[in-house]
Amino acid sequence: MVCHYSYGGDTARAVFAPTRDPYAVKAVNIAHRFALKAVYLSAPREIASVSIYVYDVDNDGRLLHEAKYAPPYSRVSSAPGYGFTGKQRVYSAQGRELEYACELATP
């Protein structure tokens, strides 16, 4: 799974591999302001899901955003290029904005 994100005029991407252990997934630090974590449980099929978390690094790692998606993961046809999550915007208590979108794709 690939998540494309944008903060402070910089755009980058983070790759998250499928896992069976959600606690082993490390968050990606974004400019020491946000942390993005995506947990892609692909098996067993009964619990397959994608969970995405955004944390406020400046505010003791407080959880700002949580989203969970279950298969089948759709493509957002009204917003091409934004994967199954669509374009998401998350704001910190300091008014900072993080944009992200995730897709199931090869890196």
C-alpha cells in the first residue's frame, strides 16, 4: 500500500507492507509535526482491513485522525489519483494541515 502525503509544500510517499502484526508497523514522521501510520491486514480474510492513523507529534503524539477501510477497496472514481481513501485533510491543534491519500499499489 502506498500513501501519498503533503505537508508544508513538500510532497512524499510512504509504503506500508501487508502485515499480520499491527503493533509492529512503524509510523512515518512527517517534518516532526505529524506521524502517519497505515496498518494493512491482508490475511486472514476474516479480519482483512486497512487502518490509517495520524498523530500530532507536537502534542505528545495525540491521535488526530483514524480511518478504517474493509475490502473490497474501491477506487474513488470522482477523484482520480486519490486511491481508496480519497483525499484526506487533517489539522493539528496548531492549525497545521496534512493531506494524504492511500492506494493499494506496488511502490
